[in-house]
Amino acid sequence: MWNYQWTVGVVILAKILQFYPNGNEILIASGISAMIAGATVGGKAVGKKFAITNSNNILYAVAKVVYFIKRG
């Protein structure tokens, strides 16, 4: 399965190098990768906090969906 984060990183890198053709490609690519990794880890932490805080509500909502699907 293709990793969309890398696709976004490649597009950003291409645009930056289009405006700054003499830029250090490896340094810019490393910076973009670090920002994407940071956003991924930060997003996971936010999602985890949300899931822990609202676990009962989430479970109840999923149970209702499963009930209505099984009920037909």
C-alpha cells in the first residue's frame, strides 16, 4: 500500500526546489520528513487522548451501528 505521507513530502520538495533550484536537496528532504514524522506522532497523541477520554461514548456509538446493521 502506498504511503501518502511520502507523496505529500515529494510534492512539497519539488515545489521548494522549483523556487530554490540551488537548495540542498538532501537537507530539505530531511527537514520535510522530520516535519511529517512530527505531525504523524503529534496527531496520534491527540487521537489517543481523544479515544481514552471518550472511550465509553465511542464504544456505545459503535455498538449502536452494529446493532442496526445486524437488525437489518
